[in-house]
Amino acid sequence: MLQASTRGTRGAGYSVYVVLLHDGGFPQRQGLYVGQTSRDPDWRFDQHKSGYKASGAVRRFGVQLLPDLFEHLNPLQRWESLEIEAALAEAFRHAGVDWVEGGH
């Protein structure tokens, strides 16, 4: 399990988040989107869905946030949120998730 060294420290105002993706055209196709934000993850998810600074994958296929996969990591310093975002995406790929978006 990933751990965050800056969780809750002074200046920790960033979060990572994970969104469940589902392609309704292919019922078995599910995936994950990994992102990082200086906003509340719920608010950022709503922005994606409304099309504001949106990932196309989340706008089109985003179903819900998966807080059990990220809440234990937040809040973070910006530099660590970027590192953890990439590490989470890689961990999901390594675990066999075929469709992983974001993580950059």
C-alpha cells in the first residue's frame, strides 16, 4: 500500500483521487482514472463531468469516485501528489487493471 510522507503536514493542500470508469457500449469494460487536484476530489469530479478542464475519459465514462483507494493519502504537498498520482496509476496497471487513464 502506498504511503504519503507529507500527509497532513503544513502546506499540504493537494489530493489524489481515483474515478471508476465504465464504458456502457462494452458492459465488461471498466477502468480507473487517477488524478490530482488542489480542490476537493468531489468538486473536481463534478468539474470533469460538467466538462470544465475535463479528462475526456472521466467526462464520458466516469461513474463515481472510489474514496477507499485514496482518502488515506490526502491531503498532500503538491510535489508528492504528483508522485503518488503516477505511482497509483502504475500500481493499478501492475495489478492487472487493463484500462487506466490519468496518472501523469
